[in-house]
Amino acid sequence: MLIHDLTADECRDVLRRAGLARLACERDGQPYVVPVHLWYDDDHNCLYGFSTVGQKVVWMRQNPRVCVEIDDIDDPNHWVTLVVFGAYEEIPDDAAGRTVRERARLLFEPRPEWWLPAAARMPSHERHATVVYRIRIDRVTGRRAARNRAQP
Amino acid sequence: MLIHDLTADECRDVLRRAGLARLACERDGQPYVVPVHLWYDDDHNCLYGFSTVGQKVVWMRQNPRVCVEIDDIDDPNHWVTLVVFGAYEEIPDDAAGRTVRERARLLFEPRPEWWLPAAARMPSHERHATVVYRIRIDRVTGRRAARNRAQP
């Protein structure tokens, strides 16, 4: 099996295809990781997400340092995995945040099914308790494994 | 869509089927998350893993508090996700750790392909730089989403 580090271009390709990701945050030395759906904004080198206000949002408001893992695992010998270090930033639901929210909405739009459920299950009077956020990417590393399937 | 919390029994069922998981650790307020393969030990309520000595092992030696996320995602409306809070514990490669390592080996054995690559790519003189560890489970929460596929 060959394992090699991804180049910056290869990392960006994986980010562009991303949807499902795992987002890790921490509080008082306790890490917390959950599956989320994120969309990559190539021009601004960040990932956008949409969430109800639950534990992860509360924690990320306290400590914005996060880690995102994105992967594509076919089998134990054929996989790509990306680790992103970055900072959580909430987009305010006001005039100042309007441009950024609109940009995020355009990224979400082609795959609305991935973010609608979180909001859809809430009573309408609580829908304001959802946030749009972005992860500003500080550093990305990626690895790819491949082995000829004919090999033992 | 219906989302419901899993019972303790349902959580154990997911743990028993687990293999691929995402393990989050942290250092100095910076979370880190990577894909790993873990095997559940029902009798001892822990997860066993096998790893080369890299960043995650170094970090978990410093702060053993970890979070493991295990999921089974068919599509946005049909998924199960489990979040495990626990403590990292390295199994010593000596007489004291022998019984536990043997137990872990028996759990790994049915699916050797998932842990061999990590060791297989190392030169034989460096294979001692691998560790067997377990995550002692403190708390598990799980959720399941389901929607009739005929619904819009």
C-alpha cells in the first residue's frame, strides 16, 4: 500500500467535493465531535455550515478553535482523508451578515436536503435559533492510500 | 422526519457493529479529529484501537479525554449517530498488559485488514512504535433519524 501526502491542489479538490464532514470542538479539555454538512467556499478559503443552537454551537462560541475531518473511504486500502484546522465564526443575522449569509445560501442551495432537516423539525417560532457559521481555514493536511486491488 | 434518542441497548447495538469511527482529542484548546478503527468490548464497556505513534497518540498521552463519533448515514433522512465520551488508556507492551492485548487481538482478528495497513507499511525494526489502546466509555448518546422514503 502506498500512502502519500496530498498537495495543496489535491486538498482543495477534496474540499470542493465535500459535504459530510466531522467537526470537532472542545471545552475545558473535553473534545466533542459530530457529523455536519459543510460547503467549501473556494474564493474565501472557508467552509460554511448551518446548525441549530445546540452543544457544539455553545462550545464553539466559547472556543472557536476547531478541527474538521473529511474523508472518502472505499475500503481499508483505498481512502483519502483531510484534516482541517480552523476557527469558528458565526455569521450575524443582521444587515452586517447579509452578504455572507447570501453567499452561504447560494452554496447550500444545490443540496438543500442536507441542511433542511435540522430546521424542518423545529417549530416555526423557534427557527430563529439556527445559525449560519463558517470555519476559516488555517491549515489543511491530507493523505491518500492506494493499493492495486489485484495485490494480496 | 422523526429523530429520536437511542436507548442504552440501541447504543450498544451500534457499538457492536462499529469499525470505522472518528476519534477526537485535544491539546491546549485545539481539537484534532481523525478516522480510526475501533472494536467494542461488550464485557468491559470499552473500545479497542491500534495505532502507530503519531500526533493523536502523543496528544492523548497528554490529555486522555476523548470523544468518539460512530455513525451509519444512508442519506440525509436516514441515519444513526453515536457520540461516546471516554478516556484513552494505552495497553503496556509488557507482562502486565498481556491479557488485555490478547483480548484486543481476538477482537481485531476477524477484520485484520482494518488494522494491518498501519503496521504493514512500517519497516520491521520500527514496529515496536505501534500501540494498542482502549477508550474506557464514560457516556454514550445516540440519535436516529427516519423518514418514510415515500414522503416528500
